[in-house]
Amino acid sequence: MKTEQANLQQRTNAPQRRRNLVVVAFCCLLIGTVALLSRSAATNSAAVDKAFRTPAGTVAAMMAAWQADERDAYLNCFAGPLRADLQDRTTAKNSSLILREPSGVASELTGFATTGWEFAKPDSASVLLERIYRDFNERHRLGLKQINSAWKIVEITNLGQFNPKIPYGTPVAGRVD
């Protein structure tokens, strides 16, 4: 009788055990999926935003994209109304950034310098960007804002062009003793 009762109890507990096993397996699968997705999202976010972790990185990425005439990479450095304006000015039909720049051809650019960094708030900065060309220099004040942990350029003020006192490429006379 006891064995019959034990068998009956095992048969009635079997569906409960299977249900518990299914619940445990489902929870493990769910936890594993969430962990995998969050790891993948963090990795993708880090790769995409690497250049934009600092204001200086954003400026360097903007200049590199401009010199390479890479429209999408260039536009990715900007946010807000400025980005929309630049996107309109560099339409898909005529996407060359160089043709839209008043300074002319990017190949004439010999370098750039950033000075006068100011951080008014933890999430906003401004910098003086000087583009150095063969025959002249050009200055801009850039306003940057941190948006979702990525720094983006939100304002550009053109401060004009000037001829440097010593033109680019001028040989330096050696000192004779």
C-alpha cells in the first residue's frame, strides 16, 4: 500500500516538478539573454562614441571627416539646429563638404589648432579652432554640448580669416655663430 501511495504521489508531483524545471530553465534563458544584449549594447556604444567622449575628440573627428570629405561622419559631429542646417547645405545630390566651405579646398589645409578651452558647465564647452592653410588662417569659436554622454558641436561662430605674420612653409634661417 505504501508503494502504491508513493507511486501515486510521484505521479502527481511529476507535473509540478516539470513545471518548476521549465520555469527555472526559462528564467536562466531570460537572464542570459538580458546579459548578452546589455553587453552587446555597451560594446557597440563604446565603439561608436569613442571619438566623442571628449570635446577635443569631437573636434578632431570633425576635422578628419571634413578633410576626408566624409559627409555622414562629419554630420555625426554635430547636433541640434546646426546639424540640420549642415545637412540641408550638404544634400545627397551635392554632398561634397569642400564645395560648401568658404575657405576652399581641404587639401590646402595644413593643420589645425585648438586653444582657449572654456567649460561653463560640466556638459558644455567652447573652444577657439584655428584652421591653418597655405596662404591664410581661419578662426572659429565652437560651442559643444554633452548629449547622452557624447560631445557634439552645437554652435559655430566664424571669427574671420587673417594672413599670418610668417606664411606657412617659410624656411627658417639658421643661426650662424
